[in-house]
Amino acid sequence: MPRSVPLRRILATLLLSCALLVGTTACGDSGDSGGGNATSASVAADPSAASPSASAAEQRLAKTRFVANAGLAAGATYQWIVKPYRAGTFKEGAEGRRFALVKAGLAGGFAYNRLRAAAENAKGDPLLSKAVAPLTAGIESLKDLGTKLRKGEAGEGDVGAFESVIDSIKNAGEDAGAEVKDKVPSTSQLSG
């Protein structure tokens, strides 16, 4: 006689699958490790096509991408991790705790993905690259915090780690002439 699978198990499996999907494909990252585009690849392949203005345009594009990715990471972190944590929504028995934890987990994975993309984008600008390079270890330390948040195992130190890395990225961007402002992503962006 076949046994039915509880709805709770199905939902947990679905949420875990979505979280893994977000971690690998959030915001349509093109997957090129240089953070550039096909134009920059063709310019690099053909030295005669390179010009001083093309280099300046590529640097401007790298800064723009950095600002966009870092802004989305900062907005997601503040909106769905820091703000609910400070409001006490993650505490046992709090109203809306489960939903807030799921959103925080998705936001954590999203923020990590966008911060990695921002670090890659920073490599396109020499000044920005120097400012962001020391922060890559901090970004990598956030890798598993999305899962910790979703499970309700994150504490003050974990939320503080997100805040600290975001603040460091913002400061590095500002020092390099690329001011980062929080941009809250939509819920559909979080879920991929």
C-alpha cells in the first residue's frame, strides 16, 4: 500500500530546491569569469581594436555593474535580513517567523551571489580592484549563511557579518569613486 508524502516535506524540498537554484543562477549572471561581455573579449583578442576610449568605457561599465550588483546585495541584506532580525521576527514564536526565515535564506544566497559578481566586476577597474580585493575573503565567509538563516540558526554575529561585509563593500566603492546605494530587489529577483 503506497504511503502519502506529507505536504510539509514536499514544501521543504521545494524551498530547498529554489534556494539552490537562486544560489547558482540569480540575476542572470552570464557566467563569464571576467565579468565583462563579448565586446571586451573581442577587444582583448584583437589588440589593434583597443583604444584609450574603449578602455575608459570598459572601466566605466565595470564600475556601473559593480554599483548595481553591490546595491542589490545591500538592499536585500537590509530589507530581508537585518531589518527583520532587529524587529525580532526571527525569534522563536514570533509572528511570521517561518516566512521571514525563508525570505532571509533566499536573500542571503542572493546577496552572496551579487557580492561575488560585484567583486568580479571590480576587476575591470584598477582603482576599484585594489579597493575590493581585500574583501573577497569576507564575501566568501557569507557562503553558507543563507542556509543558516533559512534554518533559523543565525545569530547576531551572522547578521553582523552580512552588515560588515556590505559596509566594507560600500566604503571600498566610495573610495574608488563608485558610490553604492541600497536597491531592494523584488521577490521574483530573489527566487531567480
